[in-house]
Amino acid sequence: MQAPQAPSEHPLSLEAMLHAMPKAELHCHLFGTVRQATFEALNRRAGMPLTSEEVQAFYTRGDKPVGVLRVLRALDAWLIRTPDDLYRLTYEYLADAAAHQVRYSEFFWNPTGTAAESGIPYSAAQAAIARAIVDAQADHGIVGRLVAAIDREATPEAARQMVEWVTAHRSEHTVGIGIDYRETDRPPELFAQAYADARRAGLKTTAHAGEFGMPWTNVRTALDVLKVDRIDHGYTVVDEPAFARECADRGVIFTVVPTNSYYLRTLPPQRWALDHPIRRMPGLGLRVHPNTDDPTLHHVTPTLAWLMMVRDFGFGLDDLRAFLGHGLDGAWIDDGQRRAWRAQWLAEFDALRRRLSPNVPLQGN
């Protein structure tokens, strides 16, 4: 009789394989990672400015999700009051990500709101986040890096001030800047000077563009005027195939989000996955990499984000392997680290792929 397989050789389901594979996260917002229990504790400490029902509503994602931006604003407005609060949020996020084999994370935080609403100066806030990054790496093996994000709902002057803060308090743990919040009526060119300041200071740059159904020209402006190193979202690039081909030729990395709220709200349930631009982007030669964006608010994990690329958008295992490489190419790490991780992570991916159950239909893809 054949000897039983060793536990390490047991066949894997697709979800188990995707859970075990090494991952990078390049598009995740710190305030969108907050555990509900932590949110509730901060709310109690603040004297319950939000009712229990309101807190629960923040964490209820229906078929047509709404209210994510309200959560992010509520944290600065009412709940975050000390650097230790930022330490807690950062450490918990990195621990949760590491549990899904995220080995490297570049995550966003908006200093403007924290300074204005929470009253925590940039230097103290960054120091607390950096301390959590160090502790999480020691405890969980995850490498975390901070991306200071411009609040595009604030003024261009506030954006330049934020870049000044980052430049004046340079940290090895803060690798660049981004821009987020509501894209509508806030085109990228409003913030061209802040991005020029950041580039002169040697900071890496990225920008949310083409997220809220805004025209593909926002992506072009982010690339050609802001001169960003990569694009967050970028979905409307599919509306202009000639420009999409240009982005493909330039090797632009797009950090996409399978749970993006805009398309879940605006596309009917029976068409959502079929009509989502993510499905079309790789076919246009675009280099995409899946991310969680706001994991606790989107009810998604790093594992689920990758699973959705297969389950909802129809990509195969060869595609996923390519997406993994795109993430490493887009990461703000030195080339030596990139080569080492590429060799290691792709070898792990291939080994896990060989262990897939024969019942997984994508095994040969």
C-alpha cells in the first residue's frame, strides 16, 4: 500500500494556494485597515461620538457599498488623538497582512488630516508609524513602508506643505508620496507643484487616477505632468486604446483593486465582473497588480483580492504569476532586493502551484 503523503505535500485548494503565496501590497490605506474592535474601542474612549449603530454601519458592506470615505474622515475627526493610536493601527494592519503572507507593504496615510483634525504633528505621527513598522517586522517578518498621501480634497498649498513635512523629517520608512480621496473635480494638475517638490527631494511618487469613473486623461496627466512612478486604479485608461498601448509600451504598473467601490455601485450585479475594466486591462498589455485598498471596510483580505482575480475576472495561474512579478517591479525597493525576492517568490509560487488539487480547473493555465 502506498504510504500517505507528508502534510507539506497534501493537495491544495486554489484559495489555500493563494493564501500561502508570498505577496506585496502596494495600494492599501492605513485608515481603511482598522479592525472593528479597535474602532469601537477608540469610539468608547472618545465618549461615543458615534452610536453603536453608526459604527456597525461603517463596517457593513452591502451589494452597493457606500460610506468608506466617511470612516476615513471620522478617524481623524473624532478618534485618533495620540501617536500611540497610529502605532496601534499600523501594527495591527501589518500583523493582519502578514497572516496572509504579505511580505512587503507600501501603505498610505494622509498627514494633512491627522495634523489638522487629530492635532498630531507630522514628526510625531511618522515616528509612531515607523516604530510600529520596526516592531511588526521583528514580530511577523513583514517589511512595511509608508507612503504619505496628499488629501486632494484639501488645497494645493496644503499638499505642498505636506511634502515639506516629509522632506524636513526624512525617514527610511517613508518612501514616497501619493494622492487620494475624491477625484471628482480635483484633477491631478492641481497638485503639479507638490509633485515637482517631491521629485526634487528624491521621493517616489504615485497617484490615484481614473478611479471614480473620471476620464482617462487624468491618468495621462498623472504620468506626464505629475510624472508619477506608477498609477493607483487607472481603470478608465481602457476607454482610449491608443493611450493604453502607450502605457503598455512604457511598462506602467497599475495597482488595481478588485473590490473598487465605484464599479460595484455603478454596474449591475449580473454584469459587475464582466464589465469591470480590470478584466480588460491585461488584454491591452497593461501591467496590473491586485491590492486590497481598504481591507476591513471592503470586507476583503489579500488572499481574497487575488482569488477575485480568478473567480470574478477569469484570469489563470500564468496571469497571477505575471501579476506577482508586476508587484515586485512596481515596489519601491532597491534592485538587489527586487532580484532576490523575484527569484524566491516566483519559486514559491511555482512550488505551490504544483501542489494544487487536480480538481482545480485552472491547474494547467
